[in-house]
Amino acid sequence: MLRPDDLYEIVDESVATGPAASPKVLVHSLDGFMDAGQAGRVTADHLLEVLDNRLLARFDVDLLHDYRARRPEVTFAEDRFIDYTPPQLSLHLMTDDAGVEFLLLEGVEPDNHWNRFAGAVRQLIERYNVTLTVGVHGIPMGVPHTRPLGLTSHATRPELVTRSNIWDGEMRLPASAATMLQVRLGEAGKDAMGFAVHVPHYLAENRFPGAALALVHAVSAATGLLLPSKALLDEAAVTGRMVDEQVEASEEAAAVVNALETQYDAAAGSISRGSLLAGATPSAEELGAEVEQFLAELNRDDGN
């Protein structure tokens, strides 16, 4: 039977471990079940690009990944295959703009060995003296891109939840490796939390940097890490202008966005703070062929 430490290898042995190590935050973004607007993926890529970092550990993806369910890409060039891109799941040591170290776990969501994966992450948490784990991703919501993006926050202890969510009560949802990880860490008495940014459902399949910007700000506020965001801010401004132009060019798309704005504003001013779930908004069928064309044109015009 595989042990949790059979799932990963330590690449850099020089980093301090155990109680002697400085307390750290671990941020994780796992590509797989749901990440509207590529919010978590863009967040991880941004942090790796703008902050000093080095590889600490890598997971054995061959044991964790279902290649037939999520096939990696390869390039066919004239008469041969090249540039096979294997899936990866890696742990990095990061340094924020204030010189504070933290960890980033990013890559493909495990398809197999979820409990062993959770055990492996717990081992790494204890090895590097992690005191708080934070997950990030995006979820599609019936909200307009012209309003501030909302966030759903969750944690293993109520004291860690610093913002109000837009709905109360319980709901049953399909689990992911990230949500299961939070459950297991809570059962082990470890502090863990997460943020799901609300991405306009008509942009959920596109790269939407404004969603990653919201996640970076949320992680900074929750952890005290000084995370740069200017590159995301600039990209979000460009994307926002492009979406505005597409909407203005289509009466039907403009009508949909206006309807979402009216609903959003009414809910924001409501004492009951009613749900903004996409189920309360026009369905995909009701949006019609014009909106589908709008999204297709958006994909064609946006090189990202």
C-alpha cells in the first residue's frame, strides 16, 4: 500500500524544516473540477512570474492523474509529434515583496489517491511549519462584469471567515481534491481557508484576469502577505475594455448585461441579501444565439 510520502519527492533539501522553520502560509490552486475565468490558474501563474521562487517538491503525477479523462497536449509538426506537455503538480517556496516566505502548491488536481494526497500535503505542512492553508479558484455566477466581483469564503474555523457570504444554509456539491483537503486539514486541527471568486457566467470559459486580481487581494488581506498585483490590474483593464466593446456592439448582449446589472443592484440593496446564483438569472437557452456569438467573438479577439 502506498504511503503519503510515496506521492512526492523533495527537490530542495536546503530549506529549513520543522519547528525551526519560520511559520508560513501555503496557497494552493489545483486545475481540474472548476476554475471559472481560469481564476486560480492565472493567480498561480502570476505569483510565479512576479515573485522570487524555487521548486521545493514535485508530486508523482503518473500516480495521481487520469490521462484518459484529461489528456495532455502534444504538437503535430508536419510529419512528427513534438512538444509533449506533461501535467505537473509542484510545491514552490515563494518570497513576497516584503521578504516573507510562503508556499505555493499549483498544478493539476489529483484524480486518484485523494486521501493519500491530503496526507502528503499534511506532511509537507508539518515539514515546513505551515500555519495556514489557503485555496483559490473561480466559480460561475449570474453577475455582470461591470460590477465589483464577489467572493465566497470558507474555512475550518468560523474565526477565519472575515467576510459575509451572499447565502445562508447548506447545499450539497460535488467534491474536489481541494475541498476534501480542507475537510481533512480541519479534522486534523489545522487552519485552512479558501476563496471562490464570482466570475460572470458568460465569461467563465475565458481567461478573466479581474478574477485573479480579486483573489490576490483577498489572499493578501487574509494572510498579511504583500503580493504585487499591478500586472493583473493592467491586464484586467485591457480585458474589461475589450468586453465592453463587444457588449456595446450587440444590442442583445447589452440587454443581458443590463438585466444582470439590475438584478445585481437590487440584490445589493436588499436587506435579505438574496442569492446571486446563476440559477436565478436567464438560462443559457434564454440568452440565445446572439450571446453565444458574442462569446465566440470574444474568444477570437482575445489572444489569451
